Amino acid sequence: MWSDEEIKGKILHKMTRMGKFHHSHTPIDNLQKGFPPEIRGRVKYMAKELKKEGILLSKPTSYGEEVSINSSHREKIMYYINTFLMME
């Protein structure tokens, strides 16, 4: 079973690999891709938690919400990514 920190780590790992920092955004609905179907609801909730923590930056658009990584929270981002990578 996935812990909340592992889910956050996979979200951030995926976004860092795609280079989604500050001015490069991705639709928030894309964050669920690559996760097992049974935890996709939790992925959406964890994305909201990351926004509350200030790690994800939100950009409203006419076609939906987009997010990017706030790189000023580097230590917390690396903690979540390392938690995810230790899981594998």
C-alpha cells in the first residue's frame, strides 16, 4: 500500500523528470497517470496537499488548472522524492 509521502514523492519525481519548474506547467489531471487505478483519488488529494505546503504552484487557465514545482522548497521536495525512491 502506498503511503501519502510515497504518493507525493512519485508526483514530484515525475514532474522533475519532465522539468516542470516555475514557468513550465502541466495539467493537474495528468498527475494521476502512471498510478494504479485504486489510488488515483488519493493522488488528487495529495496534489492539493502539496499546493497547501507551497511545493506546487497553481496556475488557473481557461481549460483547467495547471501546476508547476516551486523550487524554493528544495529540501522538502528531495525528502518526498527519496521516500518514493526507497520504496522501489
